[in-house]
Amino acid sequence: MTTLPLTHAAPPGAPRSAAHASYLDTETTLRSWLLTTDHKRIGVLYLGTLLATMALGGFFAMAIRLEHLTPDPTVMSAMTYNRMFTLHGVIMVWLFLIPSIPSAFGNFMLPMMLGAKDVAFPRLNLLSWYVFIVGAVLVLLSTFVGGIDTGWTFYPPYSALSPTAVPLALLGVFIVGFSTILTGLNFIVTTHTMRAEGVGWMQMPLFVWSIYATSIIQVLATPVLGMVLLFVVVDNALGWGLFDPSRGGDPVLYQHLFWFYSHPAVYIMVLPGMGVVSEVVATYARKNPYSYKAIAYSSLGIAFVGFLTWGHHMFVAGMSTFDAGAFGVLSMLVAVFSAIKVFNWTWTLKRGAIALKTPLLYIFAFLFLFVFGGMTGVATAAMSLDVHWHDTYFIVAHFHFIMVGGTLTAFLAGLHYWFPKMTGRLYPERLGMLSAALVFAGFFVTFFPQFLLGNAGMPRRYFNYPAEFQVLHVVSTVGSWVLAVGLMSTAIYFLWSLRWGPEAGPNPWGSRSFEWRTASPPPKHNFTRTPPFEIGPYDYTQPLPDEAP
Amino acid sequence: METLRMILALPRGGSTIADSIDLLHGFVIGVTMLMSTYVFATAAWFTIRYHRKRDDQLTERVTATRRGEAFIIAGILGTFLLWWVIGFRQYVDVRDPPSDADIVYVDAKQWMWKFAYADGRVSNDVLTVPLGRPIKLVMISRDVIHSFYVPGFRVKQDVLPGRYTTLWFEAKEAGTYPIWCAEYCGVSHSAMRGEVRVLEADEYARWKRAGDAKLAGAPPCRLPGACGEGNLVAEGRAVAERRQCVACHTLDGQKHIGPTWARLYGSEVTLEDGRRVVADDAYLTRSMMEPNADVVAGYRQMMPSYRGALSAGEVAALVELIRSLRDAPAPPSGIALPRLDVTAVKEGGAPP
């Protein structure tokens, strides 16, 4: 069933009425924000929250890099270091990367991309934000009552024995999981039931497909994480010994359950980023995707096969050789879906009309870093190599290439791409390009040396390290400073643009995607007239009837 | 081969399997760099070639052909599967010890490696093996998960509590190779290091007869007075570092995993069961040999026994070192390790 959730319709091409106040202006009290059920405002609430958690996680990252300037203790003790890398991981994974693109941009854009007035369950949507806040506060509280030193993977029996505030942090993550499930459920139902007339499954912007696939993983996998984390909580707090061999438990069972969620979680983090790439490439190339179906279906392929690859985190954990081999092959398969996407994005550019703007520059960084990061992932699925690389800096570099080089880069691309839509203002383009270049260079200098460190055998989560690794560590730390400067300048010009940026107009990039066919910032109910959806989101063969306002 | 290792920053390949693994490594990483550069360069070329000329420029619809898509997918999948076939065969080799391998038992605990050889010999943190013989390690952990990792051999295996895991290698070059714990195991994870000492056959035979003392490369001052200017306190420091005592005991009065050695000698110590004893030579020696007999109140029973691992000379040097610290100054104020409550956790795991 499709609905047409428009407050009132006007004939296509009619001039916009200035009487329609934007979603930012209808009510401006704090109360109206905290009790809002508008998906756009909830998206903005999430965006603000997530930028704050990202800054906090980034602070811990900088502290870790600073500590590694010398092989011996530099600025902190071993225990502090262990808490830092744990918090960095926990915050970045659960409080930033997993909710980042779906909860911020997904909330804001997905209903608009379907021509809908809101998500299917607006109040549930607001609840998910409050649940997220409660979970995040618990995680952060744990820092003040002893921190947590287990690493973000919480492997027992260490996590069951650790004297730090493990139960509190795990309960926090457990609660955040509910927020993820609520959001995922909301998006699935919205996509099925709220599409406007003329928006069939094959007319949806590709970002919707990626969010849809992500939501399926969130709804199916997160309960497993919740369960396994509760098991660790009772092990640690009540001494149940579910994973403690001295009481008949099995620590490897934990790893299977944990990765059953946490490997698909990688796709929860990166699939939405892939959706952003599809949008940005098409808009700036003014071109239809090379193969819409290949990109859409590969999202579903990743979501499905992604559930069958968790064992590749455990090649040296004590698993049968046959099982390990099977997980190796399946991991190769899931990479093929990503490769299909990469080729499609690249060939979308061919015979387009390309304007190189900041978001597209971020996408180019994404292409290079994601291919490199992804293929080093395939390399670790060539199993003998993983025996050497497992739990070394090679793995650290690999997943940072995917998480930062992939997801964060796509997040920044999305932030630049949709900033005019969300705020109605433009950011300074040249500063944007410069910062993008800084972010890319800083990232590369930070993490490329870590591949070499891993090759040389440097294990991860080492407070002190042998002196022969110092040169590469120093290069990596200097790179992290460049990255930080790039991100901070980005933050500064965005804040500046909020107030002083030039007016963007409804469609500054000339995109055909549905969210651009209304005012910026959009009115409270998204569209003030029937959007002319007979022209598809990627149709650049004819001018938009209302393109010139 | 050596050039490849230098480019990839790999350590020297000291085991029989290292060469083939490194070749696959070079192949895989080479293709990876080529592909990512190719994608980036293609995108850049299209951007230049098809740059936008007018703001409202229109483009024609271009879509993939089925044959093109199938070709790309088959090519990628074929490459990946080729890597997997090679990698999996090597993985099976790495995991499957030859049936005639010599066995060494490995006991891992926070934060040390203990090795027990078939002839009853034991050692801490140093694994001595002969060149050119396959060695199979049968490993178990006393506490949490550790991971036995020798980068120079390209081998790694998690060491689990409550279950034996195995790992094998055959060294093909004499020398020493670092062992690192690769699975995060607590506050001193990065200090859980050791080394594999690979000896030529004749030297290995000598080591089996006489132990460390007769080895050419062994530290010279193992017995007190063996070296002319032998300073027993300095020797004690060397022993404390070599045997990783300092991973748990501090020399400057700061609280750590085990009691500090500063101002310990001659002081009265309260034990776990309430007894009070004076920390004299006998007490210190007994604590090295039977650490769980007299556990100091507030500390965990976690120290391994050093019986048979420390020579009499080393014990004497350690006691002398501790004695020299009896009037050590008070710990530096303000710079204390963060509150570390492992000390308060009793065996059994429930926090207080």
C-alpha cells in the first residue's frame, strides 16, 4: 500500500508559498525540540549528539596516539591506556559509527526520499533517541567509576574478572542496542508502507536501499549482542561463570556469539556510507547509476551473506580447520558484493557531467581507502596470512580504513551534501575542499604506517612496545594531528555557516533525488505540493519542470 | 625474497613456512595496491574527461550490460578464490603438526610464559629449541585468554583456559625470535614477552646437558662472584628484569600487582590469613619457590613458582637486591599508578 501523506496539494510547477515556515521555524522552544515527533528534528537531535560522541571518541584516539610517541610510558599509565583504547572503541563503535548515518541522515532523509510526511512510528522514533541518550550516559558514567579496560570486544574470561566498571558499560551498550532496533524497525516499516505514489521499489533513491538493508541487520543481529552482553554482566557481577572454563563455561562460545552480531555490525556501519556514495556520485556526475539493480541488490546481498562470515575473526582462536575454511570462502563472497558497488560507482562517472565539489572529493577519498581497506580484509580471509596479522596493527589499520576511511569519510560527504538541505545555508566551498584534503592526508599518514607495523609483528593493545617500532608510531601520531586539524577546521566553518552561510535555495546541487524537490530547509511536512515523482531520482536526461525557481 | 620482506616491513622469515606465506602476502598486497590506485585513477580521469560544462547540463542514460557485469564479477570472484585456495592450503600446513614433532608444554598466565620440556626441564619466558626439528607446542592458560605469537615464524595461536591448543613450527635459522602475547590479557599485556632461542644441533645438545650457564651467548654473571667486579645488587637488577619480576613488583615503593620491594626487607608483613611474619632471607626465598604459601594480605594468588627456574646464584642476587632497597626513599608523591583493584579481587573472580 502506498499513501500520499501530503497536507495539501498544488499543481506541479506552482510557485512556492513563502507562508510555509520551515521545520526549524514552526516552533523554536526547547520544549518543542525535546518533545518533537518530526523525523527531521529527531535527525538533527541525533546529529548533534553523535557529533559530540565522535569528538569524545576522537579525544581518546588522540590520547592513545600521543602515548605511542615513545616506546615507554609517555603521558599515562598502563591502566589508563587500557581504559582509553577501550573507551575509544566502545564510543566510536556504539555511540558514533553504528547510529551515525542511519540515525542522523536516515531519519532526516529517508521519509523525504520516499515522498512521505514522516516515518511510520514518529513517537517510537523520539523514544529511540531518549533510549540512546540513557545508554550513552551509562557508558560515559562508567568512566567515572573505574572505567573499563577490556577492549571494545569484552572477551571473557578477562571481562568476567576485570575489576573495572564492566557491568555498567555493558548495560549502557545493551540499552543503546534497543535504540538501534527501534530505529531499524521504523525504517523497514516506513519503506514498505509510506512510499508516495510513483515511488516503487525500483524508483527509490539508492540511499533508501542501503538503509533498508542496514535496518534488517540491526533488527536481526542486535538481540544476539544484547543477550551475550547480559551474559557477561551476570558473569562479572554475579559470578555465574557462563564463559568461565573453571566453572564449566566456554570462552570461545562468547566469541562466536559476539561476532555473530559484531561482524554484521561492520555492515551496519558501512552500508549506509555506501548509500551516501551512491547519492553523491549520481548528483555531482548528473548521471544515472551505472546499474541501479546491481547496487540495490548487492546491499541486500551484503546484509544476508554478512551473517555467515563471523568466524573469520577467530582463525587462531581455537576453531576446527574445516570451519575456518568455510568462513574464509564466505568472507570472500561478501567482498564481491562490495566490489560490484565500487565498479558501479566508478563507471557512473563515465559520460557524466562532473563537478568536483567537497562531497565528491570525500567520495574519491572513500573509493581509494575503501578499496584498500576492503581488499586488505579479503587478504586476511586468505587464511594463512591472517595467522600472522591477527590481533596486530595490520588489523587495526584494516578496520580503520573501513570504519574511518569508509564510514567517516562517507559521513562527512553526507554532512556536506545535505547541510544545505538541513539548514538552508551553504558552507564555504574552498575551505571544504582544503579540509577534505587535510582529512584524507592526515588519515593516510596515520593509518598506512600501521599496516607496516602489523607486518613487522606489533600486536595491538600494547601499552609499551619494542623500540624498533618507534619511527612508524611517530609518523602515525603526526598524521593524527593533521587529521584532527582537518576535522576541527570542518567543525569551525560549519558552525560559521549555520549563521553566516549564504542562502542555499531548494536545490543547490541540481540533484534529481526526491529530498531536493522541496524548500531548504524543508517545511514541517516536507512537501508543500505533490512532488513530480514521475521523473525518477536519477533521471538527468531531461530538465526538472520546476528546476528554475 | 629479502627485498620483498623489506618493502613489506616483515621480520626475517625464520621458519620453514615463512617463505611461501610471504610470497602470498606480496601477491595479495600488490594486487590490493594496484586495484585501489586503479579505481582512484579511473575516477580522477573520468572527472577530468567528463567535467561539467554547464550547470544544467543533461546526460544520456548509460547502463551496464549483463555480459560486462558477469565478466567483472567472475574476474573478482576468481581472484579472491585463488587467494583463498593458496591461503587455505598454507593454513592447513600451519595448523597440522608433523607426527614426529618434539613436544614442549606451554603454560601461559598473567603475564608470563612457562615452558616445560619432555626431559623435565622448565624455563620461564625463554623457549630453547633445536634448529631444523619440528616443535609442537601444547598450550594452556591458567587464567585468561593469551595468544602465543612469534612474528619471525609467522605463527600465532590463542592460548585458552580450560582447553589445550597446539601450534607447531620448524626453525630454519639459528638465533633469537621474540614471543609476544597477541590477545589482550590485562594491565601488563604488553610486558608479556619472551623469546624463542634457536640453537644449532651441537649447541642444543650442550644446553641439554648443562643448561643456560655453559652457553656462549648466556649472560656471564649468573653465579655470584663469577665475574671479578661482580656486584650482586646490579646482578639482582639484571635477574629481576630478565625473569620479569618487575612486571609485578616495583622497586620504588609504588603499589602494583605484587608487593613492592622497596623497604620490604626486614619489615613485618601481614599475610592473607592474618599471620605476621618478618620479611627475611628465608621468607623471600620461600616466596619465590612457594609463592602461595605466604600470600601478603590484599594481593592475589597469582605468582608462579620459580622452583627450578632460578639458579641458586640468581636467588641470592635477588635477595641481595631486595636487601639493598630496605632504606629506599618514600614513593614519589603525586605520581602514583591509578587505583588498581586487581589486588582486591579474590581467586574466584567476584569483585568485592
